Amino acid sequence: MSKIPATVVTGFLGAGKTTIIRNMLQNAGGRKIALIINEFGDLGVDGDILTGCGIETCSEDDVVELTNGCICCTVADDFIPTMEKLLARPDAPDHIVIETSGLALPQPLVAAFNWPEMKTRVTVDGVVTVVDAAAVSEGRFAEDEDRVAAQRLADESLDHDNPLEELFEDQLRAADLVVLNKADLIDAEALARVKDEVGQKTARSVRTVVSELGRLATDVLLGIRAGTEDLIADRKSHHEMEHETGEEHDHDHDEFESFVVEAGALADREAFAAALPELLSRYDILRLKGFAEVPGKTMRLVVQAVGKRVETYFDRPWKAGETRASRLVVIGLHDGLDEATRAAIAGDLAQMIETGARQAAE
């Protein structure tokens, strides 16, 4: 019996993984696709967006959502049992797509396909790493060498590891296909520089494609036939390499934190969206996403924000019995989200939502 192919879609926070998967489902070409969606934090947003997008091939039965953690860290406890339940279904899928958390290391997840429970039944068709081309162009994942040099002069004992840069490199090292998404946000010269920078992060020649708004032919994403579980041992992450040398090295997820802000109805959608970039910059928030209630509207509003880019759109009507409120997940670096900072962010967001961003800014 042939193995079921599985595609791992990885990439940093806000790269556009969910959008790419949504477009893929809209053009599935008759394939029966099952999804495993992993979130970093307690609020499941991506899976809810996919099941609420009205695509016939993406029903609630086809989506398994794992929140409050990362499957690359909880392979035995979460991922393997989830896969076993999926494979035990009488209507087995034609293809499995796994969207990792934006903070995930793909290596341990792919290696899990070599476990006896998986090896004879599923193969990794490919690892697709989605890159936010605009964020790379803006230097989001590059270390400021002058700043680091100054810090070293001041205190040689400081840890200068850049968790964003390391995670970005680890996700690229695992790739069978790299998607440079959001190419419409930068010009041709900047895109060429991004291609060069991404190419320098991998020791192998990896196929790279460019996309705008997450639009790619499904056959580009599915049908790679890489059998990546047999190759992943040669694509080690920083964590794995430093562990082999005996060096102390925290797992990348220890560097990040998330929490959920709950508030009432959104008073001024446009003003809120206009004020969000300043809030993200002030508190160095890496990602903000969730849902909001807008008075007078029967549909819920999706809120997506990363860097200076904010997107809001209505995706589906509120369900009967569903609590109509605004819930947003905030993700940032662990050291920047202490208790006092969380309280400040929650207070500012609630005020911006409930009384209007203009009043909150005054």
C-alpha cells in the first residue's frame, strides 16, 4: 500500500502560511486534504480562519488544531497521536498538510516521520518554507553587527544569539522549497537582494519561487516527492548542532512568549488599524492576530498585524451561541513581555478597541 504524502509548511510569524494554504485548498483539484494546524499560544486563529473561509474541501472534520505549544517540542505527546487518529479515519486523506507554528523548528517534526508508527504509512512529500520577502528586505532577521560589537565591548559575558535570525536560518535549512511571499510589497532590486540573502542561509541548492498574496499553483506545493524524512538528519538546526558539541543552548521557543487580550466591541475599525503599527513598534511585538466584534455587523472581523502591515477583513458570520467579543493573541520576545509590559499592552489594546484608537492616542 502506497504511503500518504504529507507536506510541512513552515515559516516565521506573519510570513503568509495560512493564506498560501487557503489558496491551495481553493485549487485542490479534487484532492482530499487533511490539515494539522499548530499555534503558538492559547488562541487558535489560523485553523479557525481556514474552517471559516467557506471552502468545501476544508470542513471542520478536515482540520485538526493544536494550540498552546509547538508540535516540534511535543512530538510524542501531541503530533504522533494526532497523526494516528487521522490515519485511522475510514476516509483516509489523499494528502496531509501540516502548518507549523511560526516559531517551530521543522527538523524534529520531520524526523518524527521515521518513528515506527509513521514510517510505513506516511512520507514527507516536502518541507515548504514561506518567507516574508518584505520583512527580510527590512532587515528583520539580520543582526546589527555594530550594536553587537558595542555590547561585547561593554560586557563580554552577554549572550548575543539572535533568536529571530537563528530560527529563520533553521526553517530555511529544512526546506525542499522556499516561497518568497509578499513579493508585491518590494521592488525588483530588493527582491533580488532577498533571494541572495536567502540563498546564503542554506548549504544546499533549494528551489525558490516567488508569490504575491500567497498565490501559487497547488501542483507547485504538492507533489515534490522529496521523502524528506530520509534527508532531515543532514539539515540540522542550531539547537541540534550546538547540542552535539556539548554547548548549552536553549531551545528557540524559550525566547518567545504569547498572551491573549480580550475586549469588547471594536469602536473604530479604521482608526484601530491605523494605530496598530505604532503599538507594535512601541512594545516590539512580533505578531498580533485574532478576531474582533464590530457593532452592527453580523460577521466577525479578522485582524492580522506584523511590523507596519495591518490587514482586517470579515470572514464569516458569528455562530449561534458564539460569544461576540474581541480576542487578540500577542506574540513577542520573552524578555520583552514581562508582567508589567503585558498589562500595559492589554490596557492599551482594550482602550484602542473599545473607545477608539484616536482617543487612546491622545
